Amino acid sequence: MNALSQGMGGLALILSFGLLCARRTGLALLLFGLQGLAVSVAVAAQHALSAAALNAVSVLAVPWLARQWAVVSAAGDRTWSMPVTLAAAAVLSLVAAAAGTLALPLAILLLGLLLVGARPSPILQALGLCSLQQAAVLAASGLAGTAPLLPIAVAVPVLPALALAALLLHAAGGWPTGERPKGERPEGEWPQGDRLS
Amino acid sequence: MIPSTGLAVPPLLAAALLVALHATAWRRRVDQGACLLVLLLALVLPWMADAPAPSAADLLAILFAAGALTDAVAGPSRHRFVQAAGQLRLAAMLLALRPADPLVSLLFLALASTAGAARRLPRTDAVAARLLAGNVSLGLALFGVVALQAGSVPIGGAALLLGWGALVVLDPTLLPLVLLLALRLQAATGAESHGNLVGNLMVAGGLGVLLASAAVLLLRRPGLRRLPNLTTLAQGGVALCGFGLGGPDLRFAGLVHLALLTLSRSALLLSGEAGLDRLASLLGLSGLPPIGLFPSLALIVGGIAVMAPWLLLPMAVGLVGLGWVCVASLPAAVGPAHLSPAWLPLVLALLLGFAMPAPIAAWFHAMAVAPP
């Protein structure tokens, strides 16, 4: 990693802390977009321009589509209080520091997981999941010299697409075709009277 | 090796057809027909004259098709989208068997997991929750793949096993596939200068899954509805321990364990309500003698006793807890024994476990020594 790449990785980590602190959904979307752009610049600094462009388009599309499809919910309460969340984030960052060259991506990954666990709002959880991919893209950028296709493959926005699909389904809240076949039981449910004990 | 890419064609075509068909009876026929076709092909292809050397992927293709067929036969009537999602999941699982780049395997695993989540329709909130939870697992696994490519085996191996493990917790059907991927990971990293780090992680993970499943069963008493899935997880943990310790004998026992697990789960799906066949299936799934998983469990425990005797104590705690909950969940009185399709997989499991024909035993041994 060169100096620009490391600096942008550090900025992405700081923005992860920002995401944990965001009270408003709009601010969280903005912080996520900025984090993704920081990761894209870090990837571009490793001469993986295609992966950087793909990642930039992906991170800008997520907040835009979330707003277009009206799946942006309220940020909601925190599961944990702010001091506890920040203390946990600090401990996780310190743990990640032991990972050598993967310290920055690992810290972003762990903070993304913390965001998923600490904030019950679906939109913030989806942003936390998208952060996981940003961590993987940042880690893959270090390998652009030896495996040029790896950053591009990792930047393919599969996880953001699944997160957006989950948000859409959460917002829909009904049977998509408007009908339910007669006698149908939800998956995994046993018939009544199936209790042996 | 079975051309798993070709095996995936019938379920893909069936998925497209199922979306278009509206008649419930025809959809059921298409659903079952596609699974049966894949099962027949998967059973026949390894015995063809020009077939390549057998590998674990051959066995898993058969197990996936058998599991899907049982589900299509015994499962409830479902919406066309749900049936199509089931076929898509089968196709993705077959495609993931093909030895390929870890990122490609992860992509198919993501597809299988997403199709599995779609089977929870019409409860869209449940699908959304499953998608979000599955996404966490896939994110961890993605990071693990990249970390491994970067040469960081401890971080990469741990992230991959955690991600895959979480996927299996969400969808136990993916268990054999994830075990195969773990075996491939072990084979890929074993040659490097990391000792048997991934193997040790697999043993720790398997033991953790077994003990956690037994603890949940003992403390929460989740009832008969969740018992099969938790028991499957625990048995998967046992197989993971065996695979992690390595060696052809334990790998043979692990493969037989997976086959018997699929047969026992199929028997449970096919069994009637509160009959002797359901009781036998539940006991077999928990590893209680003489039916179901007991023979392969005995093989794995015997192998572990030779290679790592210290593992026997925690494993015994987990297995005794599992058996205890299963026995405690059984009713005082059951209905009379009657002819049920569930006895077919149970008898097959009994045959495989205690009187495996020599050609099939040789086939399993060949798979155990072949690269995964």
C-alpha cells in the first residue's frame, strides 16, 4: 500500500466511526457514500482503476436507490448506548491493529459488523453490510499488482444488491403476487397436531 | 468427476418453467421430475465406463438431489416462486461443487443462500431478515477469501469458517456443501508453511457447533419443530471435527456420516405424524443406536479416539446432551407401525451403515483419498 492508499483507508475507518455515531438516516447515507469514495480512491492509488470506478458507482448507487425506492426508514434507537458502542469500536480497532497489512480493512469489517449489531434500523444494518464489502475491496486493492482481476471481482456489488433487496422486501411487507395458494403453509412449519409430546 | 455444470441444467429449466406454470398439479410434477432426473443422472454418471476418478463432489450431487426430491415429494403445496427458488437453490448448490476459484464458489453459495431465503415467502419480513443475516455471513466469507489470497491464513481461514458456519446455521441444507468447501480450503492451505492451522480451526469450529447446539437444545428446549435443524447442525459439527483431524479413515467416516444424515433427514420429511417411523427418524438423526447416524458416528468417534483422545470428553458431553434431549422429547405412547415411505431411507441407512456393499465401500474409500 502506498501513502495515498493508506491515508484513504484511514479516512474510511474514521467514517466507519462516523456511521456508528450517526443519528439521522440522511447523514448515515452521506457518510457511507464518502466512505465508499475514500475506498475507491485508495483502490485507484493502487492502479486498479476499473475496480475503483466500479466501487464508486456501486457506493453512490446504494444511497440513491434507497431514496428512489423509498426504503429509507428512521435511524431508530440504538441497541447499545453511544459510550458503549464507541468503546466496543475502539477495542475492535485495537484488535484489528494486530493484523499487519490487513489492519485497516479488518477494522472496517469489524466496525461494519458492530453497526449491524448495535443499530436495529434496517437501513443502517444494510449500510453496515455494504461496509463489509468496502473492507474486502480495500483488502483486495493491496493485491492489485499480483492478481489484477481480484479487486474487480470483489467490487462486483453482490452484497449491496442483496442488502437493497432485503430493504425492498422489508418495506413491501406483503405477498408479492397478491395471492396465496389454498392450503399453503409457510416453509418449515409443521402441520397442526404434529407435536409428539 | 460428475459434470456438475450439466447436472444444473434440469433444475434451471424447471425453475423457468415453474415460474410460468399456474396449475398446481403440473408444477408439482415438474418440481419432482427435475429432482428425480438430477438424482438419476448423479447416481448413474460415476459408474459409467469413462467416468473420471470419484471425488466427494460426486457424493454431494447425489445427496443434494435426494434431499431436494424428498422435499418436493413430502413438502407442502407451495407457491410457484417458492418452488422455482427451490430449483434455483439446487442448481446453485450443484454449480458450487465444481472446483473453481473460491470467489466463484462464494458467488454460487450466495445464490443458494438467497434462493433459500426466498423459500420463506410469503413472509417477506422473514425473507428480509434472512437476507440481511445471510449477507453478514457472505461479507465475512468474502473478506476471508481476500485475506487468504493476501497470505493471511489465520485471519482468512477464521473469517471463512465463521461466514460459512453462519450460513449453515441459517440454512442447514447447505451443510454438506460448506463441509466440502472447508475440505478444499484445508487442502489448499495445507501445503503452505502454516502447519494444520485450518484443520485445527475446523476441529475447534466443529466442537463449538456441537456443544452450542447441545446447549441450546438442553437449555431452551425448542420443541420438535426446531429439533431436526439443531440436530443436523450438531451432526455437522461432528463431521467437521473428523474432517479437520484429517486422514483417509476419518474422511471416509465423515462422508458416510453426510450420506446417513441426508437419509435420516429424508426419512423425517417422509414420515407420518406421531408414528413409529417419525420416532425412528428422530432417534436416527440424533445418533442413537442402531439406526440412522449411529454407525458413522461410531466410526468418527473411534477415529478421534486414536488421533486426539482429549477431544472425546467434550464430544461425549455434546453427544450425550443431544441424545438426552431427543429421548426426552419423545412421547410416552406412539401410534402403531405402518407402511410408510420413510422406512425406505431408514433401511437404506441401515444397509449403508452396517452392511455396505463392497463396490460402494470401495467408491467411498476412493472419494476419501481423492482431492476434494
